[in-house]
Amino acid sequence: YEISRSDWSSDVCSSDLFPSHDKTSVRFTVTGGGAGSSFGGGGAGGTAIKTVAGASVGGSVVTVTVGAGGTSSNSGGNSVVSVTIGGTLYTITGIGGTTNNSDGGFGSGATGGDLNITGGDGGRSASGAPSVIGSGGGSFWGGGGRGTYSGPGAGRAYGSGAGGVQSGGGASGGSGVVVIEY
């Protein structure tokens, strides 16, 4: 079951996600949105991966928020999963990437996972001959947008940062994503 729509939040009933048996393993992969760019590339969102083994998931409510990719010069949104399984509350967060004009944005981290992966930093932009346009930071899912001299270099993979644009104006980062596997 995958939910990957930007700026979206919902409660999902466990009967929508899990088979009818009581014991199962569940893995959550949660990635924040990539940052938009200006001249420098946007940073990528972080990814948290959490596995809950042998847990009873019957009757659980899973709250899911998927972070949007940041628009021009804006940070990406956080993606969050919150669920109580076997009496334990799990909050798994992929933090959205940041933006920093010509210096390139920083990749962000993640919390609540067994494995928390920091997104890649956006490349720095520099003027002069030749000009250097920063590429977007890569995420767990793939590379960031390409820096271009004209036109946007949007983040191509979930959570990836946008590439810088020499003329400014920027591009959008890749949207976050939440994947729930059982």
C-alpha cells in the first residue's frame, strides 16, 4: 500500500493495509520532500526505515503525512507516519530538504527508523567564467535535479532536491513518499 500525494494527511485503518492474520512484520519507509532551488541546488529529504517484526497490527490506526517537494527557494515538507502497534507508539519521520540560495541547500535527516539516512546536499552555484550551476541533492530513491542555464531542473526522484537555474527562479524538489510493506 503506497501513499505518495504531496501535502496530504490521513488516518488509514489497519484493515486497509494489513492481511487478516494477527502477527506480521511491517516495514515503513518514510522520505521527506526535496527542497526547491534558486541558483544553488536544493537539499534532499531524509529517509527513515523502520521494521516492526511479529507485532499485532489488528485495530491499529496509521496516520500518514506526505511532505510536498519545495517550490522555488522553499524547503521540502516533512513526511511522518504515526502508529501504535502492540501498545508501542512509533513515529517515523523523513525531514524535508533545505534550500540556501546560491550556496546549495543541506540534505536533511530522519528520525524514528532502525536506519535513518541523511539526504544529499545541493550543489553550490558560482558565477564567473565558466558559471557553475548547483545540482540538486540525491535522495534514497535517486539523484537530484540537474543544474541548468535556463529552465527548471526539477527533482526527479522522490525526496530529491531541485537543480539550480542560472537565471534564478528555481525549480521544485521531488515530493516525499511513504511506503508501508507487510
